[in-house]
Amino acid sequence: MYRDVVPVAKSIHRLSMVTPPIRLARLLGQFSGYVTKVVVDSVGFDGSDYSVRIDNDLVVGVVVYAVSTATYLDMRRRVLDVSALRYEDLVARPLNMCRVVLEFCHLPVSLAELAVKAFDVDSQRNSSIAKSIIGQFKEPELTTEIKEKLNELLKKFGLPLIDEQDIVEGTLSCC
């Protein structure tokens, strides 16, 4: 599952407020892009392409988005049977998209209504990253200057720019 890049970046920023390793990477990353390389390396990916200085609150989220999207696209290029699900589509048409996902997974489509009911529960409710906790943190502002910097990064990674249609190859759709 993936989301549009700006909500991802804002969400990762809020997550960094309660997750010490992300917060530390954000703070140290202000001084050197080497920090992002080391962090990406530490989670099992080649961080060479992600050596980016973190000069605003949204860069970490863009790097997370870039790593995960690039990994997904790489898996598709390797001819793995993998498809994507766009979060914005799921929220806009939950019942239809749940049917599509269940059908794709060769599961009974009759489970779709039950799946939609699960959306009402915060799956992280008993953790430090519960919506009730991270939802209290203010989202960083997307200024024109920050948007330009983020678009430079997205262009470097060969990904859709902010405000462009963000549908990756192989995305499941109901319409």
C-alpha cells in the first residue's frame, strides 16, 4: 500500500516525534546526508542513492516514500507477482477497493463488508504511535521553497512530483 508523497512525509514527521531512532536521524541528518545513507543501509537497503541532507521536516518522509516505492518497482521489474494499493483509493471507495483486494488475493469477496468495518479501529491504539497520540502533533507546513526542494528529490529518484498524478505501475483499481 502506498500514499501520495505529501501525506507520507507529514505522517513520518509526526511519527518522528514519538520514535527516537527517526527523531535522531532527523536531527543528525541536518548536518550530513551521510546519516540518511546509514539509516537506509541499516534497514537492509542500499543507501548510496539516498544520501540526502535533511534540511526540513518533510525530507525524511520523502526518503521513506522513495525507498519503499523504488523497492516495489524493482520487485515488479524482477517479474514478481506484486501489485500496489493506493491508500487514497481505499479511503475514497473502501467497499469497492476491499472487494478488489480480496479478489486479487483469491479470497471470498463476501468478506469486503467485514474488512471495511475494521477501518473504524486504530490498529495502533495501544502503542506510542496510536492516532490519538501522533495526531496531536502539528503537521509541518509545505511552503513553496520546501515543495521545490522535495520535487528536486523526487525528480532525482524518478518519482512523480508533488501535485502530479501519483499512480505507480501495477496499482489495483476498481474503476
